[in-house]
Amino acid sequence: MSSYQSTFKQSVTDPATFWLEQSKQIDWFTPPSIAIQSDENGIERWFPDGELNTAYLALDYHVENGRGDQTALIYDSPVTGKKAQYSYRVLRDQVATTAGMLSELGVVKGDRVIIYMPMIPQAVFAMLACARLGAIHSVVFGGFAPNELAVRIEDAEPKVLLTASCGIEVSKVIPYKPMVDKAIMDSRWKPEHVVVYQRPEVQASLDQERDADWAALFEKATAHDCVPVKATDPLYILYTSGTTGKPKGVVRDTGGHAVAMKYSMSTVYNVSPGEVYWAASDVGWVVGHSYIVYAPLIHGCTTILFEGKPVRTPDPGAFWRVCDEYNVSVLFSAPTAFRAIKKEDPDGQEIQNYPMTTLRTIFMAGERLDPPTLEWVELHTGKPVVDHWWQTETGWAIATNPIGLESFVTKPGSATKPTPGFDVQILNETGQACAPLEQGFIAVERPMPPSCLATVWRNHDRFESGYLSQFPGYYVSGDGGYIDEDGFLFVMGRIDDVINVSGHRLSTGEMEEILGGHEAVAECAVVGAYDELKGQVPLGLVVLKDGYFSNQGDIEKALVKKVRDEIGPVACFHRAVIVDRLPKTRSGKILRRIIRQIADGESYTIPSTIDDPASLEDVSNAIG
Ligand code: COA
Ligand code: AMP
């Protein structure tokens, strides 16, 4: 049996022994004696009697074990021209003082803290400071509008909200404080304190009693020690798009997460402590949580916080420059980032300027990796590319080429094999296993391995109904796909109302709710249409109420603005098209799949159940 096969087999036939063994790779305050146990909801929980602190593992442990002077964090910001490096010792001290600052504001274990910040070191200090106190952070991506922030404030009920005076997007400076003020005004829950890190580009006004200046508080604060927490205590809540307008608060257990992060660094990424690991993502997404902050630091690597884009900051050589300048061993980003580079530098000329001698492997995730992008990157960089598949819900790869165990010859379009711990099965509508090559629901047989969510924040029913009840004994991923005769997994896309735009996960259901809230809209449908650069972009089809036909152009513009105002620019909602009617079945179900096929110029089969076949022609003419 190959190394992968035997490891995988043990991980799914005897997960308790397998993961208890892996748990020894991290330094617990109280090591777990029990691997897995059902909680009051009947959900399997990892290491229930273990005690630890993630900030300790990420920082203090390394300082105590000889890595104090190694660089832990590199900050590289082409949008401001700033660069900085923090050793493990300095980073620990910054985090300990930030934790002291939060503690003096009354934050204690179990309290929530919302972090709405750009890609600056203070965002990383803040996350780790929460972990140090046992407080639960919830990072909100800067590209979300006040409404999205308000929804998260209301759900997480934070004691403190941490922010900065602005974010910087290429050449645009985006003031954050007015967005924070609006979000708090619109939310039923009000945080007690709003702490603002003032950046030189914008001075935010701190005109409310709850507002405080980060630097002033930090200067007075004293370092706070690590607070032991139970393995099953939450480390963070990260909201992600589901099928409805309300995002789901994915709750991450502390202990399982730390063990999985540590395990993944060697098995999935094949990277060693002391090496430089770079996830070119944002701390607002799960990739940023796991692979900018937690995993590289727990593993003793150097991590990079890059405040820039793959292109335009200043050119399509930015990624290669960073890899070369900091001796990066592993690079991880979304396919869309490489498509953006390829578009601006089709012959890969910038790559020639940077030898990148230490770079071994490039990982991609966040959306389907299209074979042309895979081939372009491999051809021009000469480095192997690993496509791996994962979700906010799991926090790490469900399928990968497990190069730390065994390197498979990959197949373009496939995320290769299930990662040890994930018993991936393809199920049909009735829950039976599909034959090789037969497409179905991608599910994971329970128990899920460490790090995967065990509930949705304060809404356990949503966890049960969204993931577990469709096929008893399985977690349903929301993606469809198949496994071929060689056991390679092909993820073909979402089977629900979720789309991936530039590797960002968004809900078309939410966009439909927003469009439907406009006074002129009778009904609507939003689908993810193919986009060469972003993978998918949302396209809205709208039927107007009687009496609203005269100002169609204005209404279309108002609808685009409404989605931008309520979700944020990151939604990339630029097109609302007015149609006379939507294609539906006789029972009233909107034929979204066919709308998408029309938008993508694909052929489609007209279902026998269609109510009005002429509606398809309407849609086709309107989309153009
Ligand atoms: N704060 C404020 N606004 C933001 C933002 C942030 N953190 N991130 C994005 N936006 C804005 C952009 O400025 C843009 O606004 P505009 O409509 O006014 O131009 C809009 O949101 C759309 O952004 P994006 O989809 O990122 O498009 P882009 O053209 O700016 O960049 C890419 C395209 C491909 C370069 C960029 O999306 C990218 O680097 N993607 C990598 C994906 C990634 O990190 N995924 C995470 C999982 S690995
Ligand atoms: P997120 O929760 O934002 O990480 O998005 C998770 C979703 O992104 C998955 O459910 C997939 O639809 C998609 N995804 C992530 N990685 C891949 C991949 N390697 N191949 C195909 N789809 C992917």
C-alpha cells in the first residue's frame, strides 16, 4: 500500500487513533485523553478534554523554543510603499499588548470582537490578541458594505469593534469609519467600543463616546498572557454566504483547528518550519485566517501579509517580485489572480525578471481551476501547480495532491485525492453511492476531521438543515462532482445558489432578495454567468411591476447601485436586465440553470415541464 493509501485508510477507519496521534504535534496546556465525543447536539467534537491557546502555539511556543529572532510576519504594501518585518518575539509582544488593550476595554474569554480592517499588521495582531484572551473574533472583509457589516454585528453581538481609518484599493482610498458608523446605526446590537487604527492616508473622526484611538490605547496597555481555553471553545466565527440573504456564522473550534492547521502544513503543503509561506489572499476570507495567520505561525514558518493585488500594484510582476524578494517556498492564491496576471502579461515576461529559486509549489483554491490557467502558470513559472478544494466550513483542504505524503501525477480539472481525514463520497439524489465518473453530490462521511464546523453560530438548526439532514451520516458540501476510476475527485461547481466571483463566495439568493426589495420589481432571478477573468459574475434578470415600464434604464442603474450599496463592490453586480417574463416550469420554479446556459452561450435542453417556451427567447434577446 502506498504511503497516501495507508495514511488515508487509517484516517477514515480509525479516526480517533489517527487524530489523537496528530494532536501530539502541538503543545497543549492539557493534552487531550479523548479524541472524539458527541456533544449535546449529537455532533462529533474533537479533543473535548484538551486545553490550549492558539496564540501561545503561534507565538510564545516559538519564542520559548528558539525561534524568537526568526521573522514571523512580513508586511509588504505596494499600495502605500511600506514594508516591515516582525520577528516571533516582536510579534508576540505586539499581540500581547493588543490583548492587554482589549482586556482593558473589558474583553474576556468568550466575548466577540469584530475586526473590519484592511491588510495591515494590526489586523493580524488583533486576531491573535483575541485568540490570546480566548475571545472570539469575527473578521469582516473590507469589500463588504455597511449593511453586510451590520448583519454580522447583529448576529455576533461583539463587545468591541476594531477597525482602521481606511483601506487602500490600488489607487482608491476607502474610508472605513463612516461605513462602521452606518453599520452600527443600522444594527440592533451596539458594540461598547469602536477602536480605530488611524492610517496616515485618512484621519477618521472619533466623535462618538464609544470611539477610541488605537495608538493611544495601545501605548497605555500592558501585555496580557495567554488564557487557556477548551479545545471545543470557539476560536472564531467567520460568516460565509449561504443560499439565503443571511450569511452563516461558521464556528471554528480551537483545538481541532490547531491540530488540522499543523497537520496540513506538512501533509498538504510539504513545507518545513523556518520556510517562507505566502497565501496571497485577504484576512477577511478563510484562506487568510488559515494560511496567512494561523497555520504558518503554528508551524513556525514566516508568513506574508501583502496589501496589494496581483496586477496594477504596480504591475503583473507583483507576485513574482514578492516570491523572489522574500524567498517564498510555497505560494497559494486563487486562480482568478493568475488569470489577471496572464491577461496583462500573456507571455509571462515579468516572470523572467525574478528567479524565484526557493519557490517549490504553487497552490490554488477558491474556485475551479480552469486547465488553461493551470497550464499557463506551470509553463511560464516552471513550478508545479496543486489545485486543492476546500471551503470556509472546513478551514482546510478536503481534497488535494498530498505532496507531503506522496505526489500524484495530477489530472487537469481534478483536485486529486481526498485529504486524509475526509471520507469523500459522491451520492445520488437518494443518497446511494454513485459509480465512478457518475456525477452527484459531493459529501463527506461523518465524523468530519478536526477543524470542520460543528454548528452555525447561534443557529444550530441551520447547520443541521443546511449540511447534515439531506443524507443522514454525511456532511453535504454544496458542490457537485465525480470521482474517476483512479479515485481522482473532480469538483464541478455549486449545486445551490452560491457563486464564486474572483474566488469570493457570494449568494445569488441574497442578491435576489435585494433586487426583490426594489419597489419596481415584480420578480427576479440572479445567476452566475461565465467571466473570463473573475470565473463568474452575477447577472440579474428582472420583471417589472405594471406602471414601471417608462424608466427602464434608470431602474437598471438603480438596481446595480442597490446591490453595490447593500452587499458591497465585491459583489461585482454590474448587470440587471429587464425581461417580460422569467422562464419557469408549470409549477412556478424559475429555470435558473437554463438562464445561465443562455448567458454563457451554451446549448440547453428545453424541459418538457416549461410553462412558456417563448420566455427563453425573451431572455436570450434581452441578454444579447
Ligand atoms: N476593500 C474595499 N473594496 C474592495 C476590497 C477591499 N478589501 N476588495 C475588493 N474591493 C472592491 C474593488 O476595489 C472593486 O471595486 P470597484 O467595483 O469600485 O472597482 C470591487 O471590490 C471588485 O473587486 P475584485 O473582484 O477584487 O476586482 P478587481 O478588479 O479589483 O481585482 C483580481 C480582480 C482578480 C485582481 C482580485 O479579485 C484578486 O486578486 N483576487 C484574488 C482572490 C482572492 O484573494 N481570493 C481569496 C480566496 S484565495
Ligand atoms: P469558500 O467557502 O469561500 O472558500 O468557498 C468554497 C467554495 O469554493 C467551494 O464550495 C467550491 O464551490 C469553491 N472551490 C474552492 N476551491 C475549489 C477548487 N479547488 N475547485 C473547485 N471549486 C473550488
